[in-house]
Amino acid sequence: MYIFRTSITTKDGGKIYAKDYGKRAFRIWIGPGPEPVKSN
């Protein structure tokens, strides 16, 4: 399952905001297994 967040925190404690990259949100995979491969 994907979740969408407007900001993410890096390992060193810094914050990255999606609006700084021209996006509304970051898509993050949260699930029991690895991220699924996109198929066309």
C-alpha cells in the first residue's frame, strides 16, 4: 500500500518538503513485502 506525505525526514534529522520539488506529496511504499514492480 502506498501512503502520501507532504514532507519526509532524512536520517540526519533534516526535513524535505514536496513543494520544494514541485510536487504535492511524496509517495511512500508501506507494506509487508518489497515495493511492487510497475507493469505497463
